[in-house]
Amino acid sequence: MRDFLVTALHVVSIGVIFVGLVQVLVYLAEIILASRALIVRPPLGESSILWRRYGDLTPPVAVIAPAYNEEKSIVGSVRSLLSIQYPSLEVIVVNDGSRDGTLAKLIEAFGLERIERSFEPAIKHRPIHGLYASPRYPQLLVIDKENGRGKADAMNAGISLSRAPLICAIDADSLIEPDALMRAVRPFVDDPERTIAVGGTIRIANGCKISGGRVAEIGLPRNVLALTQIVEYLRAFLLARLAWSRMETLMIVSGAFGIFRRRAVIEVGGYDPDTVGEDLELITRLHRYNRERKRDYRIEFIPEPVCWTEAPETLEGLGKQRSRWQRGAMETLFKHGDMLFRRRYGRVGSLGLGHIFLVDLIGPPVEVLGYFIIPLAWAFGILAVDYLLAFLALIFTFGVAISVASLVLEEIELRRFPKARDLLVLAGVAILENFGYRQLSNFWRVRGMYQYFRGVKAWGDMPRLGLAG
Amino acid sequence: MLIAVWIVSIGFMLISLSAMAVLIIVRAVTAARSMRQAEWRAEALERIFKMLAEDSTVQLPARTPRGYTRLLTGLASDLLALLRGLEHGQLVEIFQAAGVREILIGDLRHWNARLAQAAAENLRHFRSPESVAALRQTLTHRTPEVRLAAALSLAEMKEAPPVEELVRILDIGSAEQSRLAVELFRRLAHREFETILAIAADRSRPALLRLMALEALAEQRDPRLVAVTSAIARDETGDIASQAVRFLGALGDRSVAPIISAGLQSADWRVRVQAATAAGRLGLGELSEQLTELLDDDAWWVRHRAGEALGSLREGGIEQLRAVSAGGEDRSRRAASLALDTRSVVARG
């Protein structure tokens, strides 16, 4: 019996270490690819140069901002959206059946009146109760619709009502930098035939000074959870998305800030309201649709355009968010599982979905298993010390190295943090997050998997303080 | 093997931490320099604005801070883009005296493509044989964005090579698909209108190149465009035909009515959409019957644009919409009603 137990522990330990090693190799590859992508990325320049260069050539964009129970911040958010610098802009706010005074606040603040507007019934969505506009703000349209249990349905209504060739998905409570659209739309000008979607960077606004609906001064939050998420977002955007974009296998354009060719989204049927990871699922479906038709297309990530978002500052809020993201990844993976490693889908099926399979499906439970099995087995003398060291290397030392490497890239290429002290604090966080936060994050992801298998569909409320309000 | 993983991880972590430590130290050390640069820029701006206000002469502050050249070119780029006329000329002289032109010519060969592109864009302010020669050399730069920026500057300086040569060097419409080529054609249209028109008419050329050439010319409203654009609209299909029909609407020549009428009957919905829009823009009342029929088109965009077009016709359009909204088929009745409602909102606005 003991022999069997020892053999089993060895096998499990080797499995845990193997999975960890593959993940680390993927991250190391991401560092190399992201570094190269940052160095050779097309020149963009200052805002004034962008206007001179692209001002007459940019296609109209409809910014679609779904809002649900956001009466405290909605007016400030909409004012912020209306101040975006872009030659031809339409702002569509979708009141997704809010139970509070979101619509009333909008009507009062912007002098809205009920209107009729013909629209292309291209995508299914819940019924629309009314459309509102104002001669004072001709670029603003407010859609009041029945609640659709999530952002996807609200986005679909916005897409149906929009008339611009490009749509920009954002969260109503996020803040887009004034020139972010101008920067993000570049691939649609430089490669108009092939580009169907572009994502920008999401950064954490907690701790920043907000004035007039804009981030006036970049700063760091005092809340440890928010601080940790700053490093986490840098790793996700500057390493992962840049690297996968470089390989033409970008699998997600964040729902908080992404630009899409409207026709391409309509072709695939819009956002899927039956998933909580609608942004990941849409991009996967765009890949599937275009690969199956052997089309030459581009889905790109650009690091410069920035959208600021509020990060949860409580364990409960963050845990719910992470479990939901995990469920979203699982839903997409199982829905499009037939693409996995199929030649027809090329590197999207092998590398793109393969990455999700490894990092989102296999990685978290295996790592959590390792936390229990390997130290215990070593303590009882069943495992040799080199197993323990290898496990510690994969979790902690490589973890620190990869997090710090993302900060190094940020400082060399983007330099958004104004003070040396900010960098010092973030470097400390990049080290410490591997001791506690990482484990917690994996626990939330495993909980998300459990919820997925139990059929949980709820989004869950996330308490927000509001950025623009 | 497992021990090696541990050792490699320690090594990698130490490399990352060391790099970060160096960057933090560099940042701390350069903070003071950044402050001095900001002070220099503020003083330079003050002197320049004083000069512009008093129409006097000015000298930029002495070049004390490190990073002076970037500061100088950045200031030149910002200010020269803002001003026109005499003041622009004065500024060019100031920056030329400070050596900006030479810095920019040097930047064209910089390894960093962003700097090379900015230099290519800003050299247009410093017209001289040296600038032109350097920009012409840059037309073969390794980075497409830099090549295109050089071509645009040369075009603005009226020193660009012939259009056909530029199309060949930049491979516009094939390897180079940027819409910035439209801007390039616009800048060259005064000089080589006929050549660009011939490119648009040449069916052996890539469709994208032809579309960009046509778009650049369409704004000119030159009567020579009508015949070529009409031929493209008549003979081509798909996207190129729909764009040609769109440009016909922009040219303002009502003699193209037969082409628009044919477009309204096209099998391609994109062509029908553009034909309806063009009919409205040109006020082609004689096509109101056809437009009314399109209120029942299968494609929503065609119904929508047909309704808009009828609403914008001076005579008969509104009456047609009212008649259909009162008693037409379901789909056309709704399209007509919405077109009338939209008109009333616009009118109130």
C-alpha cells in the first residue's frame, strides 16, 4: 500500500511540475515576443501628429456603453465619453433595464427627448422600450431596453442601433484617454481591408487623480488588492496580449475597451448573451468564422491606447470577478472545444485555444493540487527535496521573475508611472504577489470551475466607488 | 534536471530584479533632468510667444539640459503644426538657426522608426535641397510608415517624384494598403490629376489602389471625373462599383442620373445603398418612383437610405413618403414612417 502511495505521489508531483514547467515556458516565450513587439511596433507619435496624420481618414466610430444601475456615476461617465477627441463620434449609452434612476439622470442632465430611429435588426436582443436624444448633444443616443442579464445583450442592442462602420465597446464606468480612440483606430486606417478588431490596454485607475472625467495624474492606490491588480494587468496586457497579438492568435479583446468592425460582428451574430465571458467568446467566434471561410483578417492589440477602470478593493468583490472570468473562459473553451488543435483553425486552435486550455483549464487546479501534495509529501519524507525546489521555482521564483519582467517592459517602452518611488512600490508588489495573492487567485479560479460545472450563470454585483461621478 | 529548474529560476529572477533596480535608479537620477527640461521648455515657449506678440526677434535659451535635441525637435513639432503664415515662417527661422533641420535629417537614419517617422513628417517645414534629398532617400526606408511619411512631406513640399514612381516604390494598393495613400494622392492631385485619374480607370490595377485614387480625386469635383467614375460605376461590381456610385453623388453633376438609376436596380445591395444616397444628394426627383420601390427592399440599409433620399428631395419625395406611410406594405410603410419621423427630429434640432 505504501509503495502504491509513494508511486502515486511521484506521478502526481511529476505531473504538477510538468504542467508548471510548460506554463513557465509559455510565459518566457511571451516575454520574448512582447519585447520584440514593443520594440518594432509601428510608430505612433504624439496626439497632435495623430490628428494631422489620420484626422481626415478615420472612419466614424460608435462608442457603446452599457449601463446598469449606475445613477451615481452615469452623468459624469457620459460627459467623459462626449469629450473623447475623435473626428466622427457617436456615443450610444444602453440603459440595460436599470432599477435605479440611471435613465432619469441622463434625461435630466442632457435634456433628452424620446425619438424614433430606424435601425437594422441585425442581431437579436431584448426589446427596446425607447430611444432618447437631444439636439444639444447630437452625437448622443440613449437606448432604454429590457434587462438582458448581462453586458452582451446590451452591446447587441447598441450595435443594432449604431450606424458607424466601427463600434467601440467600453464599460460605462471606465475612462478612455482623450486620444485613445485615435490611437486604437490606426490599424483600421493602415490595414482597412483585413482589420476586424483592435484591443487597447486597460489600466487600474484606483489611486489616480480624476478630474473632469479624465485621469489627471497617475498615482498608486493605498489598497493592497488594487496595487496587486496593477501588476497583474501589466502582465496580462503588456506580456500576454502583446505576445499573442504578435503571433496573430489574440483570443481576447477586453470588453472594457475594444474596437470592432461592425459588419464583422454582425456576421457572426453579435455577442453571445448566454456567456459571462462574452468578450473572449466573441473573439473566438470571429476567429472561427473567418478561419472557416479562409479569410485573411487581423485581430490586433495595441499597447498605447489606454482605458482606465476601477479595480475591486475587497476580497469578496475581487473573488466574484475572478470566479466569473474563470466561468467565462470555461464556457468559451467548451463551446469552441472542437477548434482545439484542429489543423483547420491553424495556430488559433493550437496556440490560442491551447493557451486557454493550459492556463485556464489545467493550470489552476493542478497548481492548487501541488500546494497540498508536494510540501506534504516532502515533509513526510516521501518526496526528495529536488521535487520541492522545482515546485517552489515554478511558483515563486519564476513567478517573481515574470511579474518583474513585465514591469521592466513597461518602464523601458511606455513609462506611464511618473515617479521612481512608484516603480519601487510596484516592484515590491510584483515580488510579494506570489506569496498569498497568487494562491488566492488560483482558489477563486478553481471555485469558478466548480460554479461552471454546477451551472451558475449569475454575474454577481461588484461594489464600485465610481470614477467619473 | 529538477535542481536545474531551481537554479535557472533563481538566475532568471536575479536578472529581472537587477534590471528593475537599474531602471529605478536611472529613473531617480533622471528625475532632476526631466525637471530642468520642463523649465527649459517653459522658458523657450515664453520667449517665443513674446516674440510673436511683439513681432521682435528671439533666441532660444542656451542648450543646458541633457536630451536637448529631443526637446528642441519636440517643441518644433508642436509649434510648427499649430501656426500658419508669417508666424510659421518666423518660427521656422528660429528653429533652423537652432539646428533643427540638421537634427531631423540625422533622425531620418535613426534606428528607432518612431523618431525617423517624426523627422520625416516635420522636415516638411524646413524646405531646402538638403531636406528634399534626405526625404527622397527615405522613400526606401525599411519601415513602411516612415516611407509613407517621407512621401507625404515631399508631396506637401511639391517635391515628390511622379505619382507612378511613388506607387511603384511604395507598392500602394498591394503591400502598402494604408489609407494614408489617399492623402498622398490628394496632395499630388493638383500636379498629376490625369495620371491619378488614369490609375483609377485602369482595370489591371489592384482594386484598392483604384479606390484610393478615386477617393482622393472625388473631393475635387472636377468635371473630368464624371466620365471615368461613371464608367467604373457602370462596368464594375461589388465594392468598387458602390464606391464609384458614392463619389458620383459627391460630384454634383445631375447628368449621371441614368447611372444612378441603374445602380438602384443593382443586384448588389451595397451599390443600391450608395445609389439611393447619391440620388438624395443630387436631388434626382425623377428617380422618386424607384426610390419608393426600394422602401420595400430586403436590405435594411437600402430601405433606410431610400427613405432618407426621398425625404431630401425638394419635390415629391415627402408626398411619396406620406402616401406610403399611410397605406403601403408593412415593411415600406415602416421605412417611410421612420424617415418622416427622423426628418421631424432633425428639423426640430
